Amino acid sequence: MRRPGRPARAAARLLVAPRERLAPGDDTLAGIDWCLEGATPQTLSAASPPEAWQALTRLAASHPVTLLLPADAVSHFHLAAPRGLKRREWPLLLETVTSDAVDQLHLHPLQRGRGHLELIALPRAELAAWRAWAQRLGLAPAGWSCAFLALPQPAAPDQITTLDDGSHRLCLGLAAPAAPGAPETRQWLAWPRDWPLPPSWRERDCQVVDGAIDTDADTHGDTGQPRPCDDHRGDGERDDDRNAGGEAAAEQARRRSLTWLAASPPAALPFADDSGARRPGINWQPQRRTRWLAGAIALLALLDASLWLATTWRAEAAAGQQQAAALAARFAGPPPVDAQAALATRADAIDALARRNRQLSEALATATAQLAATPWQLSRLAVTGTRASLTWRYPEPPAPVVVNRARQALATLGEAQWQPGPGELSLALPLTANALEPSP
């Protein structure tokens, strides 16, 4: 008797991760990383031999391809949603939380339950450009994904899980539920790896999923403490060495993240949004009584809508008449006695504000030009009445000679003060015009 054969095992997916985002109108990339599930990542660039690209194309012919898009290319939303919200109404829910053109976004649901909706989004044109780019390479991707989908959910809101992909730190956290009875809100954060995390994220316990922590700046960002330096080389030589070391560390972090993603690959999402399509083969034939009820419901809805429209029209007409009467009463009488003086005072205040802003702009342009060749960065600008306060920060604790050079460069504007506590160089700039904000 012949034994039944075992079910065929699904082929391992081929993950293809571009190293940068596509520029508008340009589909050329510096290189890509690829790997099979559970295998070691490989890198291809423009300098790679044609045989290496041909080998990748042959693998794509026998394995389903998933495009692993950069984490900063996608957006994430976890919002409260009313019951009965239809799929075509999802963009309306995003109009208050994003400045993107919501009708041009490709939306895919990650969670959908009573009172809440979690979506991943990216521009539809950009997703189509990614797919066309992969097809021109002969990859024919079956789906797309991002590293966020592989991050495990933290156990509590005071914890986060993070992954360093070489350019960003990808953080996953939890917040209060978006609606009563809904699960905890999932939060995504793609933060530049060289920047300290925001305070609300830095205060939580961090779990690094790939088990590696950068020795130069931990997952919570640079601590801000001064680091000893025993060599006597120039600032330029030390900056070159630091940049070279940072690029090597970023490359190692990317390799570690790809290795971890190959072992724990994220779910693949479809390019086409077909989750709302009706299942094939299902044909519902309503009975006669059901048809009669549906017609009665439609008629009642039409009558209710007609009554609402009539009531609304009457209310709007009455409100319009009241507004017209109030406007006519406002302008029918003579102007106030002090109208000319009030107008002159307002014009003077606007002129004084313009002079103050022009003086502040010129001073800021001068300071920027004086410090253009240095790493000093403007961190704060505050204006109070006739005084402006400008504050700069250095990427690392500066040496006294660096502080003295900056103070000499700003001497034409005033005497800059070094504050070692917060590590800031501040300049108090007096504004000659006493510009008051014009009152409406």
C-alpha cells in the first residue's frame, strides 16, 4: 500500500532590502542587501559583477520575493475608529493626524477591532515605483514589508523593543488604548541612530532584539558626559577618524539587523488592496420578504433624509437672516470716535514688529555666517520684548579653545557666554525697536 506523500514545504522567502529610498524621478540605487530566510545576508552594488546580479535573479525565480522597504518610508497609525467605519472611509480618519494627501496613500490594516484601527501607510506612487524598480531587476516581488513588523511587542507600556538598522533606531512601544475595550495602542518610532531618543522613549526600559548594543552611543542615545581624549591631533583628524568609525559601526548594525530579520522575517503585505473583495462563488439571493423589508427601509431612510434637509434649510435660512441683520446694524451707524487713533496705533505696532524681526533676521544671518565652518548648531531662539536670546550646542563637549573661537566669531554681535552646566553657548541680543504685538 502506498503511503500518502508529505505536503510540499513552502519555499523560503527571498528578502531584498534596498539601502536607500528612491529619489523622485530616479530609480537608481547605490546597492541592495538580500538574503534567504535563515541565511547570511549578501550585498550587491553597482560595482558587483553581472554574475552576482544574475544569481540573485535566478534565486528570485524559485523563491517568493519580499521587498523590505526602509523603515522611514512607511507611516503608522493606531487610532480610535467609530463602529461601522467602511474601508473607503479610512482616509477621512487620517485627515486630522497627517499632512499627507490621504487619498494618495496605500493603506493596509494591521489590527481592526471594536473602537480602534491600526494602519500602515505609504504613498501609493512610491510603492508602485518600488515594485516597478524590482521588476526591472527581474525580481518580480510578491509582497512588501518593513522591519517594524518583525519587532516583538513589549510586555508593558514602560518597556520598548528596538532594532538598529544602521541608519535609524526602530522602536516599538505601547500607550493607553485608543478607545474603551481596545488593546493598548502600538507606537512606532524611526529615529536617527546618532541622535538621543526623545525623553518619553528614553525613560522606558529598552530591549534590543538583536542582542547587540552600540558601544559609542547606547540605545537610549548619547549620555552627554565628556569623554577623555589623550591624543594631541587636530580637530579635523579626530573628526575624520570618528566619521570612519561611525560608518563602520553603522554598517555592522545593518548587518546584524538583516541577520536577525532573516531569522525572524516580518510578514509580507500584498501590493494590491484586495481584502475588501467578495469571496468568489458566493451569490446571495434575497427572498421576497427580505426584498420588501429592504424597500421599506430605503423608503423610510429617504423620508427621514427629506425631513432633515427641510429642517436644516429652515434653520440655516433663519441663521443667515440673523447674521445679515447683525452685520447691517454694525455698519449702519457712524464709526467710533477713536477709530483713526486706534488704526494709527496698530500701524505703528506692525511697523515696530517688522523692524524688530528684520533686525533679528540680520543678526541670525550674521551669526550663521560666522559659525558656518564649525559644527556649532543653533538649538534655541527666544524673543522677549526687546531682547533676543540665541543658544548654540556643540555635537560633543568642546575644548576651551573651541569655545573661545566661537566667542570671538560672535564678538561683532555681543559677548557670548559659555554655560558649562547645560553645555550651551548663549548670546543675549538687544533689539532697539520696542515692538509690541498688535492687538486685533
